[in-house]
Amino acid sequence: MERREFLRALGGSAIGLAAAGGAFGDDSVTGYVAPVPADTGASGRVVVIGGGMAGATVAKYLRVWGGAKVKVTLVERESVYVSNIMSNLVLNGSRTISGLTYNWDKLASNYGIDRVQGEVVGVDRKAHRVLLAAGGPLDYDKLVIAPGIDFDRIPGIESDALQAQFPHAWKAGAQTTALRNQIRAMTSRDTFVMTIPKAPYRCPPGPYERACVVADWLKRNRRGAQVIVLDENAGIIAERASFERAFTQTHAGVITYVPNAIVDHIDPGSLTVFTAMGEFKGKVISPIPRQRAPRLLYDVGLVNDTGVPGDTIGEKRWSLVDAKTYEYLDNGIGGDVHIIGDPANHGQPKAGHVANQEAKVCADAITRLLRNDLPDANPVTNSACYSPITFETASWLTAVYRYNSASRKMETFTSNAGVAAAGEAASASKDNFEQMNKWFRQLMADTYA
Ligand SMILES: Cc1cc2nc3c(=O)[nH]c(=O)nc-3n(C[C@H](O)[C@H](O)[C@H](O)COP(=O)(O)OP(=O)(O)OC[C@H]3O[C@@H](n4cnc5c(N)ncnc54)[C@H](O)[C@@H]3O)c2cc1C
């Protein structure tokens, strides 16, 4: 099935992206504004922690599907949200951080969501109460936690100052701009070294995409400069055919890919990364650290899972949830706490498009529970991801998932309509690059407008 037909098919599904209300000429978030029904039979107070891809979407769809009697409060510590998606394109100058910046104003005005700017520091699960660093507590009937991820500190560069000197830019913002400036300061004799953490981490294809974007920019602007990719994994873990082609053909002679390069430490003085596969020096070093659920989830006692099958870190870093409702799975006082987005383990990749999908399944489940109904027993979701390979071409990756009631996780499957369980682009193309921009605008409009 052609890529366009595939996306059209997904758009028609209950949890596909909402239809855009007209062509998007730029990145402003405008789109179809669904009405908030007066009464769907559901009522209650829902507090959402985190206004990223997962939290913003769940807040919106709780109102659209739950109606006016579902009171939704969204707590977010930042004043704006900077999209990680597309942020690799800041590195080659084709996008800006300001062009990737969103806020929650339209969610408040279009859907009547109460927005609280503040830091959540605790949750009293017995009392059903969210605790803030400043200001009064928030009581809930259902709680959705969507705080994204935290990063490990790499030995040798633990301090804040050294973290800034070696920007991973795996949370878009100031580090992304700093990394772009470091790349610009390179000469044609310099080397860019990046590391890829052991899976699972946020956005599986993202690091390989970054290697391509940086190599492409260096080829055009600093011919002779090199890119070394140090991967802690045994091989490319996403869009393998596309990135193998990119590394060995499109960017041959520029990118050196080193698998199994477990990072031991970084020496900031000699600008050297020490790994299981040897020592690598670079003028610019961008080490993407291993990732885990944020501190808040540890403090509240909601981290109970090692990760996906094949995970080799082997520590409890994630929150196991039931992918039918995204309720946290434990044997104690569970219930009423749902975890979505990157910190949750549910069988799907940690990605923004998937976070948007999880949020819709979760919003639907909570709406049903709040009217004493049963959740959908067989949720289906999809994942779509585009990866720029050069400044004007991109590849893509898609997957469709359905609920497995035995594992309580999502797994890939081939739908009745013949949409394959998973697939990737046959080649990188300009057409894919245009489709990528449309997909991104629609995803962000569906999340923030
Ligand atoms: C370079 C890069 C490229 C990517 N490209 C893609 C792509 O092409 N496609 C794709 O699908 N995904 C992509 N991703 C992945 C995507 O960005 C993440 O998977 C997605 O943002 C996860 O959404 P989330 O809501 O779980 O977390 P986030 O989007 O990180 O949102 C979490 C929010 O919670 C807030 N928060 C955290 N703790 C608290 C607290 N205690 N109190 C109040 N607020 C709090 C944070 O401020 C933040 O706004 C990319 C990621 C990177 C780094």
C-alpha cells in the first residue's frame, strides 16, 4: 500500500490523527476544533501531569470524548513546549527552536482545560491528591502521569557545566542550539562523535537520523569532516535498511558506524570517548545518555519494569502499564493512576506519534470508566515516523499495533485492510520529505490545537 493511502487509512480510524481543518501552510497549530459535548454520562476530576505529546493529547481528548462534566486540569512546569520531533533539523539550520515551540493556550480556549503552571513533586495515592512545589494540592478521581524521561549522567562529564559542554540535545531547547553552534564551528579537518544509548530510549530512529543530517551538512559546508557513530547496541535498531543504505551509500566516506560501543567514560580534557570498541576523539562530542523514567515516578513508587524484551540494561527503569487503559500495573493500591508516553512500557516504541495514540486510548478508557462502562477490549494504534536523510530527502517507518490480552501489551499485526504490521520506505525521497512536513503539522495540530 502506498504511503499516502496508508496515512489516509489511519486518519479514518478512531484513534488516527484528527482530520486537519484545511491545508497547513506553516507550522502554526490550527486545525479542526471538535465540540465539547455537554453531557456524555461521564463525570469526574482528572489531573494530567505533563503537557508534552502524551499529556496535551490526553487532556484534549478527555474533554472531546468525556464532555463538559469531565473536569481536566493539566499541570506543566514549563511556560512553553519545544518539540523534540524535527529538532534534528535545527542542527542543519533548516528549522529553528522558535518554529518548534508550542503552548497550551488553544487547549484552554478550545476545550476548557484548566492549565496550572507548576512542578509536581509528589502524589498521595491514598488521598487521590497531587502535590505541587508551590500552591495548593489538586484532588483527582483519575490521574494521568506523562512526564517524559530523565537521562543518566555519563561518567567523566557528570557536572552541569560539562553536560552543557557536551550537549546530547535529546530534549530539544538550549542544548539543540548549542550543538548546532558547535557543529558550525567545525573545520573540514574535524570529527563529530556521537553515542547512541542502549535501547530502550526515546525515538529509536532519531540518533541514526541525526548522524545523517549532520553528515549531510558537513559534506556541503565542511567537506572532509567526519562523523563517528558509537552505538551501544549490537546493530541499527530502527529503519535498518534505510540507515544502512544511508551510511554505506548516501553518506559513504563520511559516516563511520561502530556497533557494540558500550561507553565507559568521556575525558573532557582530551575530547575522547572511551568505549568497549576503543577510544574515539572528536572536536564535537554529542553523547546521548541512557534513559529512564523521571525522578517523580521513582519518588511515588511507580517504577517497576526493566524494559522491553531484549533489554540488556536490566534495571528497573520504566513503569509497566496495561495497554488497554494505561493503568499502572501493581498488586497494591493501583487503580486510578494511568501512565502514558515515554516512561511507560506497553510494547510500543517511545515516540511522539505513539504518545499521541496512547493518549487517545487512555482518554477513551478513562471516559468509559467515568461513566461506569468497560474500556474497549481491543484497542488498535499506529506509529508513523519520518527520518530526514539529507536536507531535502527523508525515509519513513510505520507499524500497526493491537492489544494482546495475555501480555496486556500492544503487538504488531497485519490488519484486515491489508495494512502491513510494519514497514519502511524503499528509498529516501523528496516526496517523503514533503509528506514528513505535512505529517508533522497535522500531528502537532492534533496535539496542541
Ligand atoms: C531528536 C529527537 C527527534 C525525535 N523525532 C521523533 C519523530 O520523528 N517522531 C516521533 O514520533 N517521535 C520523535 N521523538 C520522540 C518524542 O519527542 C517523544 O517520544 C515524545 O516527546 C514523548 O512524549 P511525552 O509526552 O512522553 O514526553 P515529553 O514530550 O517530553 O513531555 C513531558 C512533559 O512533562 C513535563 N513535566 C515533566 N515532569 C514534570 C513535573 N514533575 N511537573 C510538571 N510537568 C512535568 C515536561 O516539562 C514536558 O513538557 C524524537 C525525540 C528526539 C529527542
